[in-house]
Amino acid sequence: MLMVVVTIIIAATVSTFSTGFVSDTHAAPGTQVAYVGVLTGPIGDLGEIGLVFENMGGETLLLSDLELNLKSTLSGGDEASIAYTDAPSSTYRGTPVPGETRLSSAFTYRMKKIGVADAEKTATNVANSQIKAGDRFVIHADRYFSKDESKYGWVMYVADRGMTGAPYSSGEFEVSSKTTYALVDKNTGTVISSGTLVGSVL
């Protein structure tokens, strides 16, 4: 009889322990995300630039869980991956150039919920921005510019990752059907949204 009781207690303990592990496992959010368009900022000056996405419905997203993968389908085109932890590149900060827009130093986060201030006193709020259904967010680019051979604008992303001058990941991408994107949940590797950069100029 004592053996039966001990067996039941052990079984219950193992069951509870296993359930705890299951409940802690991270699952990709069931969310519909769409690419909206590109923020170009004031050409020839500093401003807010980048690719804009919207939570079209489903679960809430956490910006710190996201990674953006870009790939140009043009001949010899670039590939780059940008994560929330990749700060905007110091190479292009605070230096306006005629004919292009560069990201203002007022924006310190790579990803930001649109409508949330990007200032030191609200940094924690920005870092933990939750993107609910109907919310939009921007993934800041380092440059927005044009090329003579293209009728479309281009964005440049640079992830220095401690190697300024020799970035770990960087590239120039035409904002058109010639660039594909994948928005990935870093915790699971699940692609939340994918497509091409066909959208509006915002």
C-alpha cells in the first residue's frame, strides 16, 4: 500500500514538473502583420526614416522579439538582417547629405511603435512597446536615397554590432518588388510576415 502511495506522489510531481516546462515554452505569436510603406523623412536633411509595418489582427507583438531579414533580387543584390538590439549605425548619424535623408540622432532605437516618444526618459517604455492589433511600428533605416538608374527610393540598413566600418550586416535595398522581406520571431525562428517592399511612401 505504501508503495502505491509513493508511486502516485512521484507521478503527480513529474506531471506538474513537465507541465511547468510546457507552459514556459515560447510560442510564436499568432499575428497578421502587413508591410505598409516607407517613411522617407525630409530629403536633404535628418529625420525619421524606415520601413513601416502594421499589426492587422491577432496577438500582441513585442518589438524585442523581432528580426527583419531583407534580400534584394537584383543582380548582385544585398542581404541583411536587422534585430531590435541593432542600434542605428553611428556611421551616418547627424550628417545630412543633399539628395538623401539620414536618421536623426533623436531616434535611438532600431524599432519603435509609431506614436511613442523616443526620448531618454521614455526609453524603457519604447523598449517594451507592445504592438497590439491596429498599431503600426517602424524599423528605422540609416539612409533613404535615390539612384539615377531607378525610379524607386532606396533604404540602407547597417548593423555595426561592435564593428563600425566593417558592419556585421548591411545592405542597400530598392523599395519595390525587387526586395523581399521576412519578419521573424527570434525566439522560435517562425516567419510572422513576408512579402515584397511594395507599399506607400509615408
